[in-house]
Amino acid sequence: MMNIDSFTRVEGSKSDKDLVFLGLSTCGFCKRAKQFLNDGGWSYSYVDIDKMEREERLSLKDDVKTRFSKDLLYPFLIIDDTEFLKGFKKDQWEEKLG
């Protein structure tokens, strides 16, 4: 199970969904996706996978693959621990988050 205690928390005015953002510090799509969440006022937790220790990173990837039957494609947004979005397509994110 994913331990988000070490993730960074961003507080926003919208917190009706539990959002967990997995990305890379060097990824342009990840930066745009975070900006989308920030501009929309969303509260979310995030981690830059490339800054994690190797064992923790591998464990997180295994957890995502087990729970969602998907490989990570960045950015990866987990919604209410049941749904997810892969990659950043603004219209898709707007539709899913409302």
C-alpha cells in the first residue's frame, strides 16, 4: 500500500477529491499538470518519483501496477484511490475533476 506520509501536500480551496500526483521533477507535462491543479485550487499530495530512493521508487511502481493494472506514465494522478489519469491532457483532466 502506498505510503504518502513522505509526499508533499499542497492545500487548495477544492478538497472534495483525494488526489495523489506522481510525477518527475524534469517532466514538462508534469509541471503543466501541477500548474493545472494549482490554478484550479485543488488540494493534493505529490511526489517526484525521480527524487525517491531506489527501493521506495520500485515499491511505489509495483503498488500502482498491482492496484491499477497499469504501468506508470507521467504524470499519474490517483483520484479517491479508485480512479486514475495517465499523462496530461487538459480537457481530460477538466472532465474528470469537474
